[in-house]
Amino acid sequence: MGPDLEQLKKDVVSACRILSRQKLVEGFGHVSARIIDSDQFIITPRISLALVTEAELLTMNLNGEVIDGNHRAPFEAALHASIMKIKPRINAITRIHARVANIFSVTDRKLEPVHNHGSFFAGGVPVFYVPDLISTAELGEQVASTMGDQPAVLLRGNGQVTVGRTIPEAVMMAIYLEEAAEILHGALQIGTPIPLTIDEAAKRQVEALPPVDLERANEVAEVTDGRK
């Protein structure tokens, strides 16, 4: 295993620990990362993200076939393969079950940003209304189409997907998504929320995800995983 692949596996496990610590996943959920300059990606198996190790990670191709690894692939591995295949700029995916964001997947209230960290979801987070688990390439392609160019999509009654150019970015989108949902949900209890405009959101994005935040995310992962 080359040094780049070894680091990629470490980063995937770090992402798992962060998502678990943030309670964005419990027993279910998965993380994947593209092996750059290949048609393969690393993905977590059917093991809790709080417990999965580098040795247990699987390598799959864009057809959803396991290339390397001894554990069972996630039931929704096709979701990751489809997004990776259709969106070549996406290099990392989280499949999470954030509870407040899930509320917005089962109502007609759009999850739209009202604060700086939510600015990445300007215009509202799209919802994939089919309640099935994403277990086929066809459903995966439909989710990818519903997501469009957004960094997240809500799966009706079934959690969320966030994506990024890097593993830290996909993880930060997962954290920001639930924060956006929590703040909007709270605002709805006491008044009429004032969403960010598209222009306001564009300006806030520069402030909301500077390189220092990505470095901080990695440092938190290392502490959580016992490497510091």
C-alpha cells in the first residue's frame, strides 16, 4: 500500500470519528473517498463508524464492486459509486443520519440558510423524495441528479448525504448541515426566519470554510482517534 493510499485510509477513519463524536451517525452511516487518478474509492464496511479501523476499509470500483477487503460493503454502496462516477470533482462522501436535518426531509419546509455556516446551502437543500434505501445504481444516479451542484441532499425520512472535494470538506458540510437545520428549526419556534440571499451566502462562504478550519478539523480527528 503506497503512502498516499495509507494516508487516505487514515483520513477516512478520522472522518468516521468526527462524525461519531458529533452524533451525526450512530450505528449506521458510511464514508467514502476517491483514490485519486483511479476508478476506485475507499469506503467503510458494515461496521459502526465509531469502531471501524483502517484494516477494515474496503476498496470498490465505480461499478460498485468490491476490489479489496474482507468485510461486507454497505447496503448503500451503490450511492457512493454513482455519485463518484457522475461527479468527477467529488472526492469524498458522507452518508449520515443527523436528526434535526431529517425533520426537514419529511415536511414541506425547505432547509435554507439563515446563518454564516449555512451559507453553503443557499437556495435550500434539495430533497430526494423516494424513501427507499439507495441500494441500486439507478437510485444512486437519481440522488446525484437531485443533489445537482449542492454539497448536500436530504433523503426523505432516511438521513442525508454530503460531499466535498476533500474528506475534511465533506465532513464540514455534514457538520454545517446539521447546524443550519438546528438554527432554522429554533428560529421557526420564535419568529419568521430571515434566509440569507444568494449574494449574502456567497460572501459568507469565504468566511465559513477557510483553510484554517479544514486544518482544525484534521487536528480534532487526530485527537479523537488517539494520535495526539
